[in-house]
Amino acid sequence: MTRKIALITGASRGLGRNTALHLAAQGIDIIGTYHSKADEAHALVAELEQKGVRATMLQLDVSNSASFEAFAATLDDTLQRTFGRRQFDFLVNNAGIGINASFSETTEAQFDTLLNIQLKGPFFLTQRLLPLLADQGRIVNISTGLTRFALPGFAAYAAMKGAMEVLTRYQAKELGARGIRVNILAPGAIETDFGGGVVRDNDQVNGFIASNTALGRVGLPDDIGAAVAVLLGDGGSWINGQRVEVSGGMFL
């Protein structure tokens, strides 16, 4: 049986890396993208190959939509040369950054940076990759718990993610004719280097979040990678057009 292939943007670190490891454990081949950290990307390839799957990493700047045509051509060539396929099965739009700035102090440059990376990038990248995504495939977009609860300093970031949640429903509706399922996963606060590692490294922040989470702790990367694997596994085949929050019950 032909193995499935997942394309994960921003796979060299954080939640993208963890997702790649979880999917590889299910026997899914991995194509990851990285922005600038080539050493980390290639180290992940070696780790994934040790799990018995095929893996490769491609450079991509999701903020630069003008580069997507060339990226699609590179991906097409990689699929044929490395995997003997013309299409891939799963797309995880994970790449992103966080900018912490109050609404009153958010600059237009910060807004545009978030817009390009968190909304325009995944919108047009997914659009461009549709011919390479197999029928009956799946797309998982990444949102945030901050679209449900409001914490000062993330107005622009959460607004972009809120737009992605609306887009997800439209994608599910419009791509349903091809059997493509589209869902969006919304992590709560996770211990990673995201946002300068504040959730992981600041004991006060970590304790505040844990005390406001039903399960009494902050989320870990494994919590998110495992959840993406569920959505892309056999058990996720009838989940479509949904926002799935993975937060351990934050601010219930």
C-alpha cells in the first residue's frame, strides 16, 4: 500500500517539528518546510528517517506569496524524485510567528507582517497547492485559543487566526466535492520557544495559565502533535469544517 505524504509548513521547530514526529510514528512520509534554520531542518530529516519513513525539507518563506509558484514547482519535482508520486495527501499550515503588542500600540508594519504570515500566506499557498493535493486528502490549519478568550497584547494575531477559522469553513465547503476535509486546530498556551518562550520559561506566566486550565498544567508540544495526528488519522475521516481547541480546558 502506498504510504501517505504530509506537507508541514514550519516543520523545523516547535509544534511543526512535533507534528512531523507524530505523523512519522504513524508511518506517514514527511515533506517539511523551513524558513532559515537549515541545520535544524536537516537534523529533523535524519530523525524522521530513523523512524523508517522518507522525509525531506524545502525552504519556504510563507510571508512571500510571490515565491509560491516556484515552491510548487520544487514540490512537484520533489514528489516525483523522492517519493515517486505526483501528489501529496495532507497539508498542515503550521508556520507562523507571534507578536505581542497592545491594540493601541500595534504598528502597521507589525499588522502587515502578521497578515502576510498568518492569513495571506496560508490562503494563497493552499490555493496554489490544490493541484498537488490528492482527492480525499486533508488540510489542517492552525489557529489559537486566543480567538475564544481574549488576553491583552494579541489583538492583531488573534484577528488573523479568527479569519483563518472562517476560511477553514469555506475551504471545507468548496473542497468537499473532491472529498478533501479541512479543519482548524486551536492550541492553548504551549511550552515552546514561540513568542520568545514566555510560556515555557516564565514561571509566573506558566503558573497563571496552569491555574486557569481545567487539567491543571500548561500544554506541551506532544499534546498538539498528537491531536493533529488524530485529525489526519482514520478516526478523523468524518470531522470536517470544525474548529478543534486543544487547550486542556483553558478559561472554561
